[in-house]
Amino acid sequence: MLQKNIVEESDISRLPYLQATIKEVFRHHPPAPLLSPHVAEDEARVNDYIIPKNAKIFVNVWAIMRDPSIWNDPESFEPERFLNNDINFGGQHLELIPFGSGRRICPGFPIANLMFHSMVATMCHNFDWKLEKGAESKKLQREEIFGQVLQKKTHLRAIPIKV
């Protein structure tokens, strides 16, 4: 555990479980269920499907990251699945692309990646947390409202306790 109050960027590489947990959060709850639309420059065949030239294509990342042919027990929250492997959400591993991939990856990804890890690490390091009294069941906490971005149906209400 860190012996200082402020978590620095250099500390993140020494926190593999935090990194794995954040990957699992993005796998379970990507910022947007569908990536920005792409347009097919040429006709293409994908498996048994023909995609015509100029077709708009939407990539359903929510479905990819819950696909049982890719993930063991995809509905379960298991950060351990990311320990001791090199899968990351930087766009190279197509099974985990909450920010997209390639030329169309979210332009804010680098700063979001840095800030999210630092913010979560700082909040975990400096506080203990408890759920608000009367908090809903874990099943209800996982329900989402689909739209252009994903929103939780029941908002998480956690109370920080200074350590």
C-alpha cells in the first residue's frame, strides 16, 4: 500500500488489481453501447454477411464485451480475468474497446485513461466507502438505461469515510 496521501501517475503501474478492476468496469459498463458510425468504403464480406459499399456500420461494444464466446461468465464482475494478461482498452484488443479502436478511437482516451486511474486510486487510497442506507440490491445496481451513452438505472450512492 502507498505510504503517501497523493497517488501519482508513476504509482499506477504498481497497482495491478486497480488496473484490472478498471478494465472490468469498462467491460461491464462501456461509456457508450455503440461506437460512432463507420461507413464501408467498399463492399465487404464478414462471415456469411455482405456489407454493401457506403453502408453505415454501428459496432455494438456492449454486446462484444458480454459475448460468452469471448468471455467466461460474462455477466459476472471478475477483475481477476485481467490479471496476468496483456488485454487493455487502448484499441489493440478488439474484445475490449470501450473507447473504440484505430483512427477513430476517442480523442480524449489518453487523458481519460490517466485521469480515471489516478482519480479512482486516490479515492480508494484516501477513503473507506459505505453504501447509503436502503441502497438497492446488487442486481438493480447493474441495470442500465440504454441510449447514446449508458446510464445506471439506479444511481450508486456511496458515502466516503476518511481513513
